[in-house]
Amino acid sequence: MGWVVEYNTLHEIDPDSPSLPDKERRLFFSQDLLQFHHPRYNRLVDVGWYPHGDLEAGAYGLVVYQGDFRGRLLHEYSSRSRAALVTELERVLSEVSEGRL
């Protein structure tokens, strides 16, 4: 509760999906996938794929900042698994909403 979605382009597509056309990799696996802001606790949650479009060596990255990207880094997470990312994202959103992160 209390989150503002700045953008969300995170899709239910895994990086090893055989149905993913090469030309669409950069669209689905970019550095700008998801961003939330919680005004009450002044937290920014950002999710991206790093390096951009590189499905062989890349991974999802999730960060939590106090304020914005210039603020203090409070949490960092990385995984190639979309399911693991979603689990961690849900945990982080809950902790921030309860004032614990």
C-alpha cells in the first residue's frame, strides 16, 4: 500500500524462452523494467536487466534507494530467475510498506 508505479515493462517472459525472437530481446530485457516510489517512506525500488539485452550473461537487478538514485543504496539483489525476482520484489515491497526497509 502507498506505492506509486513510475513505469512497468516487466513481462512474464523468461530469458531462456525459446519463443523469444532475437530482435525483441532488447525490448523485454532492458535496464528500465520496473520502478516504484513510496512517498511516505521516501524509497525508490528499481528493477532492470543488466547488461541491457544480454540474455547469455545478464541477470535481473533489483535495488532500493533512500530517496532516489543519488540517495543511499539500502538493498541490492540479482538473479537470472524471474520467479526468484518476483519473490524478492514482493518481500522488499512489503518490508518498505511496513517501514522495515
